[in-house]
Amino acid sequence: MSEEGMNNTTVEHEYGADQIQILEGLEAVRKRPGMYIGSTSSRGLHHLVYEIVDNSVDEALAGFCDTIEVTINEGNSVTVQDNGRGIPVGINHKAGIPAVEVVFTILHAGGKFGGGGYKVSGGLHGVGASVVNALSDWLEVEICQDGKVYKQRYERGHVCYPLKEIGTCPVEKTGTKVTFLPDATIFTETTVYEFDILKRRLREMAFLTKGLRIILRDDRKEDEIVINNENSQINELLERAEADKKEEAAEKKAKVVEFYYEGGIKEFVAYLNKSKTPLYENILYFEGQKNNVYVEVAFQHNDSYNESVFSFVNNINTPEGGTHLQGFRNAITKTFNDYARGAKLLKDSEPNLSGEDIREGLTAIISVKIEDPQFEGQTKQKLGNSEARGAVDSIVSEQLTYFLELNPTIAKSICEKSILAQRAREAARKARDLTRRKTALEGMSLPGKLADCSDKDPKNCEIYIVEGDSAGGSAKTARSRATQAILPLRGKILNVEKARLDKIYANAEIKAMITAFGTGIHEDFDITKLRYDKIILMTDADVDGAHISTLLLTFLYRFMPDLIKEGHVYLAKPPLYKLEKNKKVWYAYSDEELENILKEVGRDQNNKIQRYKGLGEMDAEQLWETTMDPERRILMRVNYDEEMESEIDLTFTTLMGDKVEPRRDFIEENAKFVKNLDI
Ligand code: 28F
């Protein structure tokens, strides 16, 4: 709230102590926005939308709303509309103002003013509409109720006028519509909404709320395409071609998407498995309520070796799991072992299947709805409520036991896959023990191909993983020996999406990386042992290079995800072009940049433009100047968005899976999992 706003309130009702408290509450939100929405970056900006949508989702969960429409308007305001009962407009007696005004102007309205038990879903911080209001330049709410339309407007949290009737509507029409413009003085990084970000989260919300229709629309005009005439004819042609391409892309880009999943998380599992080969056709789905915990679980195995299990509490992703996930794991481990013993698939002499064996190739969603979720752990992302453990465990155990009895073919194929996993794991353990013993004997011998750096403080050190021996050679010559280590990898990197553990541990390139990093992997992983602060993947700037990077990233994501989560993994960005003119040299890292350089130096005959096809075309000096010198290089940090875990998983499996169709879709959609860190 601006100070001027505090003194010069234009509100028409009298300001008693209560109202002053209200303003102080919202003032606190504006002073420390991060405390309420996590951050004021693009992520926080998008959170505003989720907070408002959450209120509609709550209304849907209460059984009164089946459609939510979200519109990005011109100028980047956002409208959210639902067909629920409409926020009550009657006077809230405790506060002495209409309930809707309470919702938008009092912090934590849900708990304090008669909302007890109403709020089920919740944004990252579950703080709701008043926070969005406080952080908006303006916000308008319209409510249809009993044949009347009510409206109120706020500016930076201040009421502009008392709730008023602005018209009529058919009595059967009810609902709430909220439009807000994020305050640019708060969201200083960006106030531009990204369609794809909203799309991903709204899709997830729709998956998690079966039967709810969510529509996302983008009403913004495409960027005006400016063609300037001051440049040469060639330039104009080039730009026109560029403009045509843009226009085409704009037309192709869907402006409206609609999500509706009758099967809810069952369809979520199908979506996650779409680029994989399922082990059986059914998607198992269990639902129930126990100890005041509503539980939904869906899963299906595929023929891969990875686990893709995602858990949610009140529609919020819990990347660190917690009691609900423990309940699920307990239940499937116990139930499958019981079944395998009973069906004599597992002999008396054989040990039990481990949880990991049973989860090999498992795609699952665990979703619980709980009144008062308690979050634990460093990042407060781990569910702590013990009643959730028991509820999930007993609902899954009971219904899964029944399902397995009725579907012996499916039961058998899951058990058989788990038994194979058990054997592979045993073989992998032996192989690992062997390497452990070896390293103990040889005293942590580093891979022979590694050119290590001399500085022993990991904080100062970086390792370049380089494709091919020849580029590796140039990199070794080019590097700064004190702080840059080079590990050249030969030939094709193993695709860990398609190999079992024993084979992965036996792979020479993977072994070299593991020993070089020093961290160990999987359950042995210890990030404090990391020998380099930056792990930089340096591959050719072509399709093969991108493929190799993806293989490497997949390995890191599956086996050392914390390296990515904690921001240690980077992609080097070699130049695409070298331009020479009058003995001067320019490097361009994108087509756009080449155009800009050409504009600057002029487009003459004697320009020499070289398109780099691979790192191997550069000599050591060029490689240093363009790609390795910390002062001049461009690094892209690989970014792990915990909130969209399931999408990250999908990205990797889609790129690495063997079904052709989904991969093409993916490349066309061009989802981003890397973020430009710039120079
Ligand atoms: C576009 C955003 O915020 N929709 C909402 C409702 C409906 C009720 C409600 C909301 C009652 C006293 C807290 C209606 N009738 N969309 C929305 N729809 N909030 S928010 O109640 C709020 C509580 O204060 C509602 C009967 N009960 C609840």
C-alpha cells in the first residue's frame, strides 16, 4: 500500500480499528511479498493466478462448480471465472462488511472469519485472494447470485467503493469472476504471463480434479511485426522471411486449450506413460476416505527401469514425498510380496522383493486431500501428517489385494518384472561392491582419461564433459589448468532410460563420470563430496550434440538429481558462426545474433562467414575464447522446476523413449528445461 493511499483513503465506509488492521495486513504483504507467494519473479507472478484458481477449485471440490475459465487479457491482466455459488455477498457479522470483501481484504480470511474447513486445495502458501489483491495494481470481482450481479474494485488492496449491484442475470446463473493486474512495482522482473507455464499447471490441476473443466485462453495480440526500411534490400528480404515465419508460428500456436479429465489421475498416469510401453493395459485406480483423509491412487507399470511416482497433497506437488508416499510404498511392497508368495511366483528360499524392485518401471500418482496438512523438512515440501500414512496404506492394500486376486495375469507380469529387477539389482550390487573394493585398494583412482585441475577446492573447480576425443584434446590444451578439468567421453553414451542397473554400472563412460564427480550415486550419493562446483556438458551445436547432452542429462536426472536441483549442471554454448572482416573476428551464438552483427558491420562481399558444425572445427584458442573462458563464454544452467516435477520426467522420457510420435510432438512444442544464465 502506498503511503499516500493510507492517508487518503477514498473508501466510502468509515474506517474503524478493524479496517486499519486490514490495511496493515495487506501492507505487510506488499512489504514482504516473498513470504506470501514465494518470490516476485516470474514464478510469483504466475502464482497469483494459481491462488485465484485454487478458490474456484475449492468450490469445485465442494461440488458446486464444474468449469473454470482463465483468460490472459491484453496488457497482461488475468481473468478467472467459475460457475460456482459465487462468493457470499451478505454481511459478515464479525467483520461488519460483505463476506466477499472479507475474502479480498483480510489476510488469511479462510481461517479467521468463518471459513473453517472450507479451504481444501491451496496454493504454495495457501493464502489466497487477499494476497493477490494486495499485490495487484487493481482487482475487480464480480459475483452472480440470486439473479443479481455484484461488483467491487480494489486498487493495491484498497477498496474503491462498497460492493454494489451492477445488473441482473438469470437466477440459475451463479459464479465468481475475478480480474486483476499484477502490480509492476512489485513484480519488477516481469509482468508478462507465459501461456505455456499457466497451461502446464492448469493441466495438472485438471488431472487432479476429475470432472473439472479448465479452459485457458490467450487474448493478447501478437507482437507487432515491425519491418524497417533503412537497411539494404537483403535485410528486408531476410526480415520479411523472418516475419512470415513468426506469423505462421503465431497462427499455429494454440490460443485456447481446454482440459477435462473424467478419469482424473487415471488419465494423468496415461499421459505420463504416453511415450512408454505399458506392461499391461489397465491403469489401476484406488479411491477411498479414512481418518478424514481422502485418498486417490493411480498406477501402471511400463517396460522401462525407472520409477516415476508423483505425490500431491491438496493438489500441491510434494517432491519430497512424506507420509502419504510412505503409506503407498508400504502397501505395494507388502501386497505384492504376499501375492507373489501365495501364487508361488517367489519360492520360499528366495528373499522378499524390495520396494525398489516393485517400483521398477512404475508410473504412479498419489493424491490426498486433507484438512490441515503439516509440511516438514527443509523446504517444507514433505507431508508430515501421520494419519495420511495409515489411510493410504490401508486403502491401497485392501483394494490392491482384491484387484490382484481378480487379475492374475496382470499380477503375474508385475511380479515377474519385479523378480527380474531383484536379480539385476543383486548383480549390480556385486559389481558395485567390486568397484568399491577396487577403489579402496587403489586409493580412489580417477579415470585415466580425466585431465584434472590442480586447484583442490571444489568451489573453484569445474569439469567439462566433452563429446569425442578430438574435441577433448582441444579442450585439454585450451583449458585453464588450475580450475578446469576435462573428461572426454567416447562414442555413444548409454541411454539409462533403457538399461537395467547392472548394465549401467558396468558402462565405462558412466563409471568415469561417477568417479570424477566423487559423489557416488543413488543411495550412496553424497553431494558434499562433489569435486567440482560446475559440471559443464560441452557438445556440438547440432542434433547429435543435443542428443548426447540429453543422454547425459537423463543420466544425471535419474541418478544424481540433486546435482541438477542444486544448480551444478550447465550446458556450454559453442558459437554457431564465425564472421571475419578486415582481419577482425566476431562470433555469433544464434542466427539472431549473426543478423545483428551483420547489421552492424555491413553486409559486404568480403564478409567471411563460417558455420561451425562441431567443436572439432575450432582450434584450442578459439575454443577457449568462445566457449571456455569464464569471462566470455555463455553457460546455460539446467533448471529443475520442482513444482512441475511430472513435466520434467515427461520431458526426459519423451526425448529418450522409443515411440516416435510423442517425440516429434515434443520437439515441436519445444518445452524448455534449460534456462539461460547468460554470460
Ligand atoms: C474466480 C475465483 O473465488 N470462487 C469462489 C466461492 C464460494 C463460496 C465461498 C468462494 C464463506 C465465508 C469464506 C458460497 N456459498 N473464484 C472464486 N467461490 N468462497 S470463492 O465461501 C467463502 C467462505 O467466507 C461459498 C456458500 N458457501 C461458500
